[in-house]
Amino acid sequence: MPGGRWRVVRPGEQRDHRPLAARLTEVFRTDQLSVGDTFPSASALATRFGVSRPTIAKALDKLEAEGLLSRSRQGKPRTVLALPGREER
């Protein structure tokens, strides 16, 4: 298919077809993050999920827009403002 990408999926290997922003919300649970904790860097997340840093940056911007993460600034790590699926009071 023109412009499409081919990806080799080996037997026994499963792919997660959810949007990256949805998969990033699991980082809160798997890393046992709470409000005020430092969120992993874009570089670490890119390696973890096997995607490029600009792709991670777009997904992190979505989580920022949802109010889950603090704003990104150069030299300052993102922090957790709220947990997904819960309202903070």
C-alpha cells in the first residue's frame, strides 16, 4: 500500500493498537506514580515504547492538555498533577 509501513510481527508477539497517549496513562500505574512525582523523560519513554521522541512529545502534550502532567520546560522534568480516571480535590 502506498505510503504504508511494514512491520514484522513474530509468532507469540502481540501488538498494542491503542493510541500512544492511552498507553502512556498506564505508566502512572506500572511505575506506581502519585501526584507530585516526576514523570519519566521523553527519551526514556521513547526507548520504552519503541517510538521517536517527537511522537512521545505529541502524546505527552495530550496528557498535559487533560491536566494529568505539568507543562514541559527546558531542564525541568514533568510532574504528575492528577491520576488518570480520578478527580483530585
